[in-house]
Amino acid sequence: MSDSILSNRDGLIVDKGTWTPVVDKVLTTQTLPTYTTTLSGGIYYRIGKLCYISCCLHINVTSAGNADICISGLPYLSEDSTTGRYQQFSTNCLNDSSATRYGIARLPDNSSKVVIIKHSADENQFYTTGNLILSFSGAYIINSSYGG
């Protein structure tokens, strides 16, 4: 959903727009939660190979399933680790069953998904029933196939 793509005389690509965060799962064997979305939206800014994203997602989960919290729909695939993929995200996750839960996020190689990881351990965060408000912002290096 690009608003504009600019390129200067040196070939630096500048792009901005919106993207739609989508509830997803990490593994195909996992079961997605049953939920309704009350708010979903995101923005992005790209300068060269750096992409800054921000989003907010409000859902009401009626059946948790067994999936890790994972959001897909990012505007660009991430770089793979062999060519130097770097990312930095700030994550906030609130739900009815507990107080604020902060986590960190990671992007798998060549992916358009963000996986939320528990702050206290190197393990993924799972969906729980009730209202869930998830927001994050950060930057990542996009895949070389996009140029820039």
C-alpha cells in the first residue's frame, strides 16, 4: 500500500505507506486462535534497505489455539542472516488475564512475519483468551531482492 516511491539520483529508494498486521502462526502445525479484530493498522518508512515499521492490533480471542504470537503482513521481506540481517523492535502486549507483558520481537530470515518472544526467557509468547492489545515499532534490514 505504498503512498509514494522516490529515488534520488544516486539510486537511494525512499518509500512510505501503510500495511495491515495479520494474526499468524510460526509453524504450520500450530492452530491459530479464534478471534475478532477490533483494530488493525500499521505504517512504514523505507530508506534504502532500512525499513521502519509501527503497528497496533486489538483482537478478542475466544479460543487460544496453540500458536505463538506472530504478526504477518510486513511490507518487505527481511534480509537473511548470511548477508547481515539486523533488527530492533520495541514491543508491548497487554491482555485481560495478566498485567502488561513486554516482549521482544524477532524476524525469521527472508520473512514478512514478526514473532513475539517473552521478555524473561528466549521462548515465544502464546495467545491467551480475552482481549489482546499488541503494538510494536522498530526497524529491520530488508531483503536484497528489493534493491536500494
